[in-house]
Amino acid sequence: MELLKGKPVADVIKEKTARLAEELMEKDIVPTLGILRIGENGSDIAYENSAVKIASSVGVHVEKYIMSEKSETEDVLDVIKVMNEDDNIHGILMFRPLPAHLDEELIRNHINTAKDVDGISDASVGGLFTGNMTGFPPCTAEAAMMIMEHYGIELSGKRAVVIGRSLVIGKPAAMMMMDRNATVTICHSRTKPEDLKEICRTSDIIVSAAGKCRTVGAEHVSGNQVIIDVGINFDEGGKMCGDADFDALEGKVSAITPAPGGVGSVTTALLMYHVARAAASAETAPETVSK
Ligand code: NAP
């Protein structure tokens, strides 16, 4: 069983980003990520700290915009306007979900598509779905694709299943795999458990983004599957885990990403690459590393 670790993939992306950042510095452009955090959510702060660390290792500067969780929608829109209009900010990362009283749909759609480095606006999602290359794809879905590309996992003509249909992971991952000529099935919480098992067992590739420990177990595989585990969850004992029951699957699949240590590490590296790309090209359509 091959362990599809994220680090080697992230290292390649980081190297590419650092090279691009260096080229930009020679032109006095400092690729800069604006992070917008509303409130003091622990996991947002943890992600922010790791993003800052990775950014500095690849020559990307970070500017933080921290707002009170009591901020109103209008206040957040004002800050996004400032970030959109600041030529020194090339990418915007906004932590979600936002506090419930805020109009998240309105807010995310105010982010300038050219700076929407995590692909959360409708324009970015539309660009991915139509293939018109407007904006950037969501980093996590792209990270799943990058792992498969790095490890030479062929998608063309293969049967793939995506577990989860969120706009940030499930749907874009399915679309990207279909673009690579896989035959894709999407499962979700209303998929009957027996159907989920059957679909997984007859698929070559399982991408799981359900957000629940042990969504994929030994009963979901038949021996040769590749499992890309996107989930970042915590079990009953507070231990971090993916969606896949790693222990139960060990030796029963052909390849699997560890969690942690798989998709997550690639996601942040890709975010920085998107920032450098956005800085390099404000006018031309941004490219993705996975194409
Ligand atoms: P989400 O918005 O909650 O979506 C979860 C999806 O999974 C939904 O479509 C849901 O179906 C489906 N689902 C839930 N339980 C299921 C089950 N038992 N069987 C089949 N489908 C089920 O979550 P998300 O934002 O997409 O995130 C998914 C996971 O990825 C989370 O663990 C999150 O922490 C992780 N994540 C990882 C990274 C990374 O870099 N690795 C980045 C971001 C998020 P319905 O649509 O019917 O509700």
C-alpha cells in the first residue's frame, strides 16, 4: 500500500512559489496575502499561524485584518473594499464560516475575483465549472488533484467517487476529476449507506470530503482503490483524523493519503502559489499548477 504523503507535493509547489516570488521581488513586487479573520475562532487562528509560517518560507508577505465577531456585514464589506483596492494586496483569504449574523454570500462575492486565491466567490466557482479560467480553483480541491498528479494516479477512464458536495471541496473536486476524463459519482449525506458502500467498492478512486471520522472503512473497499482523504476531523477522544478509517484500511487499498500529513499540507502551499500567481499577473487569467 502506497502512502501518498502531502509533504513531497507541497515541497514542489513551495519551490515553484519561492522562485516566482524571487522573480517578483526583483521587480519590487512583494507578493502579499491579506488574511481577513472575523472573531477569535481557535481553528481559524491555528490555520492563520500556519499560513503565516509557510508564507514567510516562500517569500509571501501576509497582512492581517482582524475584525470583531460583532462586526456587521457593512463593516466587513468596507474592509474587503479596502483590500480589493489596495494594489499591494494580491490575494485575499477570508476564514469561513462567518459568524451567523453576517451575510456570507454577499461578503464572499465582494472579493475581487483576481484576488480570490481560495476560489470562494461565485465568479471563481463559475470559472472552474465553465472552464473559462476566471479566478482560482478552491485550494483544497486542487490539492487533492495535485496529489494524484504528483503520484502518477491516472484518472482518464477511471471510476471516481467524491463523498461530499460542498462548493469548496466536493463539487469542484468532482468537476476537476471529470475534466481529467474520470467517470465521477458524487455521494452525500442522503446517499443510502448501502449505496455508498457499493459505489465506493466499484470505484477506482475515492475522494472523501464528508467531514466525519470513519466515513470510509474496510467495507467500502474491494482491494485496489486509491483513497484521497480530505477530511480534517476530531474523534471522540479529541484526536485528529481524516474521513478514512486508516487502521481498518491499512493493506486493503492500493494507496491512501494520511490525515494529517496528506491533503492539508498541500492546500496551504497551493494558497501561497495562488498569491504569487495573482501578484505576477493582475491582468492575464491566473493559471493553476495542476493544469
Ligand atoms: P461541509 O460543507 O460540511 O460538507 C460536507 C459534505 O459531506 C456535505 O456535502 C455532506 O452532505 C456530506 N456528508 C456528510 N456526512 C456524510 C456521510 N456520512 N456520507 C456521505 N456524505 C456525507 O464540509 P467541507 O467544508 O466540504 O469539508 C469537508 C471536510 O474537509 C472537513 O473534514 C473539513 O475539515 C475538511 N477540510 C480539509 C481541508 C484540507 O486542506 N485538507 C480544507 C478544508 C476543509 P450534505 O450536502 O447532504 O449535507
